[in-house]
Amino acid sequence: MRKLKALLGLGFSEWVRNYRLNKSCELLNQGHRASQVYFDVGFSSHSYFSSCFKAKFGVTPKQYQSVETV
């Protein structure tokens, strides 16, 4: 974990969370339902997923999906 922190500047849990959030963007762009994506990428709670997503991207998953499809 120290090596990862030194190389990427992120802790392991941060790296995993960022990976999952980026993967969720791919799924949302493919048309997957926002209410199911949180589970597909490994978050155990929809509310936690939404708050992490909004903190990283500035919009909720549903808003992101509606903007990307327009």
C-alpha cells in the first residue's frame, strides 16, 4: 500500500473508489440504469455511491447520464 501511495499519490481505497467511479461512467454511457450501476461496480450503498460520484464529478449519476445522452 505504501508503494501505491508513493507511485500514484493515492491510498488503495481511494484508488479502488476512483476506478469504480470511472467504470460507472462507462456503464452509464452505455445506457445502464443509474439505480443498478452502483451495485455493478461494487458499491454496497446507493447513497454512498451517489455522494462519491457527486464529489468526484459534480453531478449525480442520473444527471450525468441525462447530460451524456443529450
